[in-house]
Amino acid sequence: MTRIQKMSLDYHFKVEQESGSFMHAFFGFNGTAGVWRVSAINESGGWKDRTTVEDMDLAVRACLKEWEFLYVGDIRVKSELPSTFKAYRHQQHRWTCGAANLFRKMGWEIVTNKGVSIWKKWHLLYSFLFVRRVIAPILTFLFYCVVIPLSAMVPEVHIPVWGLVYIPTAITVMNAIRNPGSLHLMPFWILFENVMSMHRMRAALTGLLETAHVNDWVVTEKVGDLVKDDFDVPLLEPLKPTECVERIYIPELLLALYLLICASYDYVLGSQTYFMYIYLQALAFIVLGFGFVGMKTPCS
């Protein structure tokens, strides 16, 4: 799970932020290892707790005040990643929900702002917030986990090659371009991201519709806080019997069952060859559904 997180973060830093800095365009401040001018914070209205992505909120408001950001890629800073699937789910829900909610709260403010060009408004509103933070997780889940499996059971539905091959290939290349050493892990990354798209879609809808749990803040658990004072604590340890139930995720297992049904139908009665992909995706949902990822070993 650590390598998969690294691949996603490398794309965020080495592609999104580095290219944004090079093109003198906006890129989101992610809250880690950043240096702010006090005058920029004050002029932008200071930190606000109206969403769960207060760092992105401040960055967008600073951009509307025509402040520019600089990414310095040759400085290395240590960062600890979530070490359990549960912690990673909470983190991704907070990030996705907060970004979608920020789009809802700042959309009109961006449109009516007179200090930046229409192209920067378009980039902020459409590309950075709407497509990347709202549409992408919803479309990923619906297409790869719902439409493709269902099309295997409905032979009249034909998905064009560009949808099945070209788009996934382009996404994979963009993530692999700065991760040549992780190229062999790309299939696992794709399957893992498709599983996470289910949670990101729910989070995006929660933020966009501003439901009751839109501002829920669950602190991401980090193993470093547990072992920094006790170096004898193993990072891999068997779970207690009472913890086994907490490692079972019903939504993942239900979707795995749905995918297995679709794949089996396609294999036995269907005319498509989607079952090869669908079986692999179902296996990914099963692995994560039973908690076979993270720092702790499953129940024995």
C-alpha cells in the first residue's frame, strides 16, 4: 500500500505541482512542507475551517489575489503515510469531500472575481476543482466498476476502444512517467485506485451536496506516534480477535460479489472478454474488503 500511495503522490508533486510551477499556473498547496508569506495569508483572508481542506481553500483564495506559487523539487522532506487501509480511507474521504465542498462554496466567488484572467478562472473552476475533484472519482467508479461489468451482461451495449484502452493507457502513462521504477506495479495501482474510487465518489457527493457529515474530521492514524517511544513494537503483528471484524469492509465485499456475478456470466454466456479484467477487479475488492493491506496481518 505504501508503494501505491507513493505513485499517486509522485504524480501530485512531480507532475501537477512541478508543471504548474513551471507554467506559472495555479497548483494546490497540499499542506505539507510549504512556506507561506504572512502577507499572502493575511491578504487572502487567513485560515478558514469551513471545509476539511483548509490548505487548498487558502491556496485558491491566494490565487484569486494574484499570488504566485513556486515548487522547489530539489528539497526533500520526510512524510509519514497512512499505514492501514482504514486510515487511508478516512484520509481520502476527507480530501475528496473537502475539495468538492470547496467547489460548491467558492464556485461563484471564482466566477465573479475581477482580479484574475478568464483562463485562470477556467483552470481553477473547471479543471482543478470540477473535473479533477468532483467528476474524476464519480466517473472512474461508474465506468470501471459499474458500466463495464454490466455491459458484459448486455451484449447490445458496445463500449468503444478509446474508452476501454486509450483513456486507461493515457492515465497510466501520466502516472508512470515520473515513476519508471514502479512500472511493474501499475496494474496493482489501477485496481487499487478503482476500489478507492467507490469511497471518493461517495465523498465527492457528500461535499457537493453538503450533507450532514460534510465536515467530519477523522484524524489520520499514523504508526509513528505508536512506536516512537517503544522501538520493540513490531510493525507487523497479528490482530486480536475483536479487531478482526473491524478489518472487514462490507461495501467492498458486496461490490466484489456483484463483479464476480458479472464476470462469471460473461465467461459462461457472454460474448465479451471483459471477464478477465472483471475477475481481477473483483479480487482487488475482496483483498481490500478483508483487510489484506496495511501494516497488520489478517486474522489467523
